[in-house]
Amino acid sequence: MAQIIMNNPILIKGSRIIDAGQGVDVVGDLLIKDGKILSAGNTIATDDMPENCRVIAGNGLIACAGFIDLHCHLREPGFEYKETIATGTQAAARGGFTTLCCMPNTDPAIDNAAVVEFIKRRAKEKGVVRVFPIGCVTKGRKGKALAEMEELASAGVVAFSDDGDPVYDDNLMRLALAYSQDLGLPISNHCQEHSLSRDGVMAEGWVATRLGLPGIPAAAEETMIARDISLAELTGGRLHVAHLSTRGSVSLVRQAKERGIPVTAEVCPHHLTITDQWALGGKNSTIDVAGPLSYDTSTKVYPPLRSQHDVEALVDALAKGVIDCIATDHAPHDLASKQVTFQDASFGISVLETAFGSLMQLVHEDRISISTLIERLTIGPARILGPNFAELSTLKPGTPADLVLFDPNRDWTVDPDEFASKGKNTPLAGTILKGRVVATLVAGQIVFQGSELMEQVS
Ligand code: DOR
């Protein structure tokens, strides 16, 4: 990781410390030294402070392990005009994410050890948070032959996916799942049956009808999830369902888990908080008329934004643990890819910098507890990635000091011009969110600090 802002010991005084995995929820001090958590929860007297210790007033703030994102697009190599590892990791730091797993739909795709090495090197030189590449399932993501999964695993990928596209071929998916068991790494599938989604650009339903846009039925996602569950049962392989978005998908995953099939699932912040009605342009899930602001291309994403009925099922499934974790699917795009007709626009939303603020809406509305939200952003993804990630998802003394400090009640207005990400493509532009990251630390180094923290005298 590059860009060290400071490296002295840090004492965060009097914040609420939530360590979801340890069942810890206390008000106390957090002492960080030599990149690690030295103490969490105890009061540190001035005499016990290490030399050159920076003190941060934590009252009114919450500290927890840094967020882990299982699914984002950093676009490097190949699409640096949309995002780079430098800008994407800066965006992550602003959003409270300390670990990113980046998808392989780059150019070249991440289907061999050389590209994995390139990303790891760039992340070391230019990144401000931890970056772990996800390898392709098939060579070049073309769906014709399996990638060298073992070579990719040895080079350090943490999962496999052809994200942006599904693994269509049933037998290749079967083989990939069988290998995933041997390699101990999950297959994250983008479930989209193209013969059903066809040229659809948003969710099938009354909003698509009113706007005259071709719709994508929920069954395009659900039929492929059903196939994958059946193949996971057959092989015992590790299936991870990427960006699950429909009520029907939730019940498929629930039933599979009840039957003991090794399946996990993620959901994106936008599918939990906004609906297809946002394509009408009113930035609201109650607007029901098409107006001059309709066809807002920043709402175009795959899977598409769904109905309120789906949103409710997703929130409930997240709260109950049927869905294991939240992943951003941060998909930054350049203006030229979005300032076109709805049909021509690229799919994707820039999410890293708004994820936490938008998710806090669920906490403020009492639909999910703050500790469950933190669990699904930290331990939930860490468990899917495996035991090596456990220490990145806790504030236990002795573990790396990857953490986020946030103000749960701070209002802020989303202004994409202030994003570190090159992707300004967010439907949330101009909206007010309640809950803001104040500082993010990776291995004890401050990689982001908001203006409120910079004003503090140490
Ligand atoms: O909206 C999306 N954009 N969904 C995907 O699955 C891929 C992503 C991208 O790469 O832009």
C-alpha cells in the first residue's frame, strides 16, 4: 500500500467500539501501535500512552473493523479511463473499506498469473487499501474453456468469477465447482440467463412498461441460481451467488442452505435501498409518473433495480443471515458511457463512497441493527474468503489495525464531484445520507480522514 499519511501510535478516545464477531459493544479507548490493535475497550491513562501518540476524540463516533468488499471493479488493467487501482482504493478508503476483491473483467482479463502479479504490484505501489484479485472461471471470460484455476490460485486469487457475464456452460460450471472444492476458493457467479434477459435494460414490470424500455424478468436470475445450487449439491463445490436481487432468489438460497448445500450469497447496497422507480428520475421509490428527469441512466445496473417487494425480501434475508454479506459491485464508468440513451448506457453504479451512508438508512429505520450491518460488511465477507481473512474483520488486540471510525448521525449530501473514484455514475447524486465515515485506517495508517478529523488538534 502506498500513501502513508502518518504512522505514529494512535489513541481513539471514548468511541463506541463494535466488534461484531466477538460480540463486543462497549464505549472505551482504542490504542493502535506498530500497525496493530494494542488494546480495545480499556481506558488508557495519559501516563500509559506511547510516545508521539496522536489522540483522536472518538465521542459520538463508532469504531469497527474495516469493511471488506467481495465484489468491485477497479478497471485496471485496460480501462484506466474509468478507474485505476489508485483512484478505486482511495474511493474505498473514503467509504470505510479496507479490503477489496476486484473482479476480472479487465483487459487483459485476470486469467493468468502474470495479470494477478501485475494487479498485486500496482496495488502495492499505488493502492491505499488491501487489494485481492478474483480470477476468471473461463479463459478470457469467454465461457469456452476453464482458466488455469490452479495457476491462478497459486498466484493469489481469492475467488473465481466471470462477472459481467455468467458461466453459461453447465458442464464448465460443474467442473469449476468441483475444482473450487479442491482449491478451497469460492466460485462467484453472475447469474443471468441471457435467453431470458435478452436486450432488457431494467427490471420487467410497470416502470419498464411506462418508460417503454425492454424488461429483464426475475427468472433470468433465478433460473441460473437454481442450476448453480443443483451443481453445488452435485459437486460439493463452493458456490457464492453474486449480487442477488430478487425475492425468488432469496427463497432459493434459503432452501439450499436448509438442505445443507454449500452456498453463500451477497447483496448490493442499491438493491437494498432503492427501486426501479428511480429510473423515473425523481430519486424516490414513491414517484410513479414519467417526467422530464426520467430515463436516469445512473440507475442502469445489472442486476437491475427491482420492486419494493423485492427490496423488503432482501433486507429481511440480510437481517436473518440468509444473505451472508453486503458487496458493493462498485462499477465506475466514464461520462461517455452514461450520457447516452438508456438503452445504450453501460450497466453499473459507482458505489464505494455511498455504500455505508445509504446502508445506514436501514439502521435509522430500525430494519437492521448496527451490529448486524457491521457483521455483514466485515465478518460475513471474511468467512466466505476463508480463515486468513479473520484477523482483518475484528478489533481483537494483536490483529492488524484495519478499522473505520464513523459518525452514525452525520448528514451529508452526495456530490459525485467530490468522489475520489473516477466513476461519477451514481443515482444518489444530490441526496442526503445520514451516516458518514470520519476516518479509515489500514495496518494502523490513516488512509482517509474527513475534514472533521483534520480539524482536531492532536
Ligand atoms: O452493472 C454492472 N456492471 N453489473 C455487472 O455485473 C458488471 C458491472 C461492470 O463491470 O460494469
